[in-house]
Amino acid sequence: MRVVVDFKLCESNALCVGIAPSVFELDDNDYLVILDEEPGEDLRADLKAAVAACPKQAISLADD
């Protein structure tokens, strides 16, 4: 599983950070950073929640 963020759509609302802080964070300039682009399956439920919570639909999951 790979986390994909369309940074053209992302507004760094940080909802995903609250849901999956081991995968997402905001940098010093309040821009979203992906900490782990290929997280383990144990985080799939949290990542699906982050995808659903994103107000700009900028996050997706790709199964490679």
C-alpha cells in the first residue's frame, strides 16, 4: 500500500495528521509532509479514515 497526496489540491488542513500522525505531519511552514509513503497494513483503517476526512480529496491509497 502506498500513500499518494495531490499537493496541488492539499490545503494542509491537518485532519489526516490527527488521524494518522505516524504517516502525516505538518512542517515548520505548515505544509503537509508524508512521513511514511508505504506504511504497514496495520494502518490501513486509519489511512482510509484520513482519505475520507480530507476536505479536498487530496489523499488516496494505491495498492502496488
